[in-house]
Amino acid sequence: MTPWKGLHAKQDADDYDSIEMLLAEEPGTTMKFVYHSNTQMNSILKATEERCPEIARTYSIGRSIEGRELLVIEFSNNPGKHELLEPEVKYIANMHGNEVVGRQLLIYLAQFLCSEYLQGDERIQTLVNNTRIHILPSMNPDGYEVAASRAQGSNDSGDDDGGEGQRYAASEIGRNNAQNLDLNRNFPDLTSIVYNRRRQKGYRTDHVPIPDYYWFGKVTPETYAVMKWIRSIPFVLSASFHGGDLVVSYPYDLSKHPLKRNLLSPCPDDKVFKFLASAYADAHETMSYESARCGSSRSYSQKGTVNGAEWFSISGSMQDFNYLHTNCFEVTVELGCDKFPPEEELFMGWNENQEALLAFMEAAHRGIKGIVKDEAGNGIKGAQISVRGVRHNITSGENGEYFRLLTPGIHVVGASAPGYTKAMKKVRLPESIRRAGRVDFILVKIPDAQDQDNRTMEAYNRFDPYNQYERYTLMADVHSREERVEKPWWWNYFVQSGGPSPTWLLKHY
């Protein structure tokens, strides 16, 4: 034994301790390819904000049924403010608590955007400086806690049958929220309303109001918070991250025939959605390969993309709600067949999806954008932007600005508003364009124009008109929320069975 060996060992130990202390003090600065609890996740997001205060901001959109914060981190060169003609993009993950890869990817994405921006990466700086990005890593933190406890319980039990990924994927524990409701079936079913009205003259497939009867059902706090969030920010593009398959699905999610569960049901913007879905799938390392397919989408998908209803028809989905109620176009990204894979696979998952996560956000700059003004140069709010051959309009926001996602090609675009003449323009978007084309409209006031019937917008602006949500949530017992957090992972089996709670099982827990 050399006289330096013990010294080197001590020095290595000291260095290791220093690194551990550094990581503990700055959790937002280093990616750790392990699963993070809700507390750890929020700490990382806030540490990222502290490291990049010039471009990052965290804010809460509400709380789960058990009181956990729904924390968002935003990236922009002017965080906290909407900038004129700068598109807003959102990423949401962990809508199903047991589908956890997306949750981890969005945590890594937040850290990545911060660190790469500080290091002067031109692509990241261009993206952040020209896009307002919102990231919600966990929409269902209560479900995640149950799923994570179940996964830990499986590991502690020493069960050897099959790989860990298969065991996790087979379990649906933690999928739903603490009320045992599926959040991706909890949004207003506006697709059925559109189908029922499709034979009516002048029917609309945009800005469909939320029917009053929806509020008399079980609206979860998580759904309510996300709906208010979607309505409060002029999002242009969105993706929701799930697990259980390897594909990107797009609207409609609900079959147009009630008796056919796997029926192609395209929305008016089918071409745009195929383009957006391909932007993610093609940039993913394997998703667009035929050999990479897994899960039930294999019979219906093409190059990693699929129409939601053709794959599996559901009502009350979040992506259909985004499209039919707002100007936002959302797709659903399934990240792999293992919903809760072992930690060893997280690094590979990040490498497979990193480019796709960036490419999809950049797709928010495809199409056209502009301002609708009157002759005096004042912006017109609520103007309708139409595209010939597409029965789905988007509306202008504050200051008359609008964003319209479009595929490359020639489009005839119109702008109209009550009391003004309609303006039309022919737009050519070349394949090579990577930035939205600027197309402004000037509308001429019609002399002595009659007041327009504004009942449609009045109905659209009605949000929980009878305050049913507050009455419903006040019935929830705060003590039971806290109590449930302390329950073991297997408690959910008995809660879902509908029988009396077996409190006697907790005696020795």
C-alpha cells in the first residue's frame, strides 16, 4: 500500500461530498435521470427560475383535489407578459398519474432551455426570444403519488415475474385523479355538439361554448384549472404527453359514428394536424419507423401519427376541447409502451425526444400571423380569420393580433368583423419557410351598420355561470385529502372497489 492511497481515497470522498452538496443546493442546474417526487419537481422548477430569472418564471394555475400545486414554468425573453405577434406554446404531461415519462421529459426540458440559453446556444436563444413557452410537468400530481408508491411497493416486494417496465405498464393504479376520475374524459364534450349540428346551415366548429349542463357534473379541480388557463392565455400550439403507445394522435378524438369505435374522424384542419403530428414524430429518433411501433395504434397509425378516433374513440378529451373552444391546436404524444419504465431508461428517453420537443415548439412559427385593424389603425378584437375550404375560424385577440397555423401551399385567407367589410388575401407559403408570414388586414367600417347579434360570444364567455364548481369542491373534506396522502400504495385497490374502507388493514402499517 502506497502512503498516498489513503489520502487519495479521502480526497475522492471529499470531492464526492462537495458534488452532492452542490447538487442539493442547486437542484435546477443538473439533470438527474431519476424519478422526482412532487416536492422535488417543484424545487427544480423554482431553482431553474432562480438560475435564469431573465427568461424563466414559475406560476401556479391552481391545486389538485388533494391540494397539491399545479406549477407551471414559463420561458420568454419577457416572462410574465404576452408580446405582440409572439406565439404562445404549452406542454402538459402526467395527465394520467401513472404515465410518467412525459413528466420527467418536461422537467429536463426546463433545465435544458435554461442552461443552453445561458451558454449562448443560438437555436435555443432564438426559440425563447421569439416564443412564449409554458410547461406544466404534472397535471395529476395526486395520481403520480399513488403510482410512484405502487412502483416502490413492487420494488420492495422483490417480485421477479417479468421486467419492471412490464409490471409498471400493466398497472393502472394512479391513472385517475384522487376522485378516481380520468382527466382526459373530464373536459366538455364539444365534439358531440359539433356532430349534432353539422347539418345545420352556418354551424361552427370553433369557439363552441361550454354547455351549462356540463357544470352540473363532476368537474375536477385539475380540469377546471387547465380550462381557465387555456382561456386566459392566447395559446397557438400545444402537446399533451402520455404513455402506453408510441405515436402522435390528433383530433378528432371522438368517432363521428356512435356505433363505430375505430372510425377515421378528421377535423376541418386535418392537413394542419397531420403536419404538426409529423413535426414531432419525424424528429423523434424512432417514432416514425414501422419497426418501432408498439401498442394498439399499430393497426391505424402511419409513420408515427394517427387520427385519435380511428385509433380509440373517447369523449371529453383535452385536445378536442382545445381545438373546438379556443384558437389552440393540440396533439397527444404517446411516448412509449412502458408507462412507468425503470429509471435506467430515462436517459435514453430524453435523447430520443429532445429534438422532437424543440422541433414541435418551432412549428408554432409555421403559417401566418398579423394584425386586423380599422382604417384608423386601431386593432379589432374578435375578428374572424377564415381559410377557404376549412370550416374552422380563429379569432383575433387583444390589439387585433392573430396566428393561423397553415401547411405550405396557396391559401385564400379572409378577415371579417361585425360592422366591417370583409377583406380577402391570397397567401403563398413555400416549403422552405420557417417563420410565420406577416399578413395584416384593414377592415372598412360599414356606414349605419346595424348592431350585430352578439349572443354567440355571450354564450362563449359564460364560464361556470351558476358557480357549480365552487359548490361542488366545497363539499370535499380537507382532512380526507391529507389523510389519503399517508395511505400505502395498495389503498387505492379498496377505494376503487366501492366497498367500505378497510381501516383495520392500517393497524400495523
